[in-house]
Amino acid sequence: MKQHYEQRFPWTLDWNLLRTFMVVVEEGGITPAANFLGLKQPTISSALKRLETAMGRRLINRSPTHFSVTPLGQVLYAEASSIFGTVAQLPNLMSGPDDQVTGHVSIAVASHVVSPHFDSVLERFNAGYPQVTYSISTVDSAEVVARLHQNRTTLGICLLQEQPNRLVSRVLYREFFGFYCGPLHRLFGRDDIRLADLRNENAVSFQTDEVDGPLFAVAGLRKQVGMKPGLKGISSSLPEVRRMIISNIGIGALPVHVAQKDVQLKQLWQLPPYTNMPAVDIHLLTNPRRTMNRAETTLLAMLDAELTSVPLDERTYR
């Protein structure tokens, strides 16, 4: 078997073509990619053609009115993104004295992640290693998984419908979702509300609230109580779902431990059911193929110790 350095393809390929191809896919076309890179459109088209020639496969279906990535193009995009993520790590891996925990930690989280246990670990880690820097991005759960596959982040925290291939997941905490209305809603402030009172009500929710999505239990309960089919409002952001509830666009489901403060402030009112509410697990995800800097390795070790020593029942927010 040939060693990697004996293979001809990696030496003859212009690696800049992979970067250009990645931008074309992410920007959704030749023209927007040219604008993003500050190049002329024919330059991008030529680069794409050279890459397709080198790969011996069509990667993009394109015409004046159509743009799509072929299945093989999707495979190449995933690998190119992973390569880009690895290269982006190099400055972190090479920085800092050998005897100090330094580096950058990148975290991608779903918007409604509120976990005192995670926050406690982060606080202790930062106190112990003050030279570490951080970036935290709030994205939807699908994007969290995508960034981990592309090796663009240290860890992710999100909902999962099923275990993603090639990623490691552990339950960070368990939460329960309840229905809420805002101050302008006819049910606000009432203590005699029945499930039947929710029938034919408009609903707002998260993008992951689908029959086959991570919040399938919430979608199923909404259907069971007879709320209007389809969502009147949708967002990947918890603050925006909260805004739609308070603005009386519709009834919405929120994590009970997150909504508790708004209930106390009379901004939200909890609706039935008050027991047997949908339970949702929030997962901590990592990519085992990622080469970690010392900061990333140390933080993940602390999180692993936390999840091992603290039973899930204590990480369940009721």
C-alpha cells in the first residue's frame, strides 16, 4: 500500500480549489462566491471546472436558472470543510508555552440551552485557565451537528433525534417543555384552564418542533390537544419564540426551568398539562477526529468528569 506522501493526487491538486469550491457551495452560486472572495465570476467558474477535471466528476449542476450540488459534490464539500477546520486549528495548536493550558475553545449551542451544571464547569475552567479564549455561537441543532462534522467547533450542545454518524454524544441534561401564553391571551392568569381550552389555538415554536424532529413529543402533544395544525410562528431562537408568545401570536412550548422567571414576572402564564410534560434530552457532542489543543482537551475532560460523577437525575430540570 502506498503511503500518503507517495500518492500523486495530493501533490498535484491545487488546494485553493477546495477552498473556492467550499465557498461556492456555502454562498449558493458562482456570482455570490465571486463577490465573497473579491474575484471575478470567470475566475470562479474556471476554478470549479479545474476541480471537476481533477476529480473526474461533476460537482455542481448549474445553469442560468438553476444551481445545485451533486451527491458527489456534497461528499467533497463535507471533506473540504473538515480540511478547512483542521487548517484553521493550526495556530491554536502551535501557540502558547508547553507547560500552560492555552488556546481557543469554540462552542456551538442551540438557543434554549440553559444548564447550571455546564455553566459551573465553564466557570471553574475559566478560573483555572485564565489565558484560554472562547467563541460561542447560537445556531439551530442541525447546524450544531453540521459544524461538528465539518470540524469547525470544539463541542456542540443541542437536541438530537438520532445519534449522528462519526460523532460522540452524551446527555448533558434533561428538561421538560410546557405550554405558555402571553399577557394579552384570553387564558392568561386563569387557574381553571383545561386541556380542551387549548383546542383550535394558534401555536408558535422552534424549527426542530416537527413530527419527526427532536421536539416530536411537543408536536405530538400539540396535535393531541387539538391546537391548529401548522405553526403560525417559527424560529430557531428561544428569545424570538418567547417574543411571539408574549406578543400573542400564539401559544408556545418552552423549557419549564427557563420560563420560570418570566412566569414570576407575569410575562408568561403556564398552561396545561401540568404533569407528564414532554421530556427532552439535551446532548453534548464532540468530534473524535478533531485534533484538540490543550484548552479543548482540558475542558472536555472536566465536562466528562462532571457527567460521570453527577447522575442524570440531578441534571434533570423539572
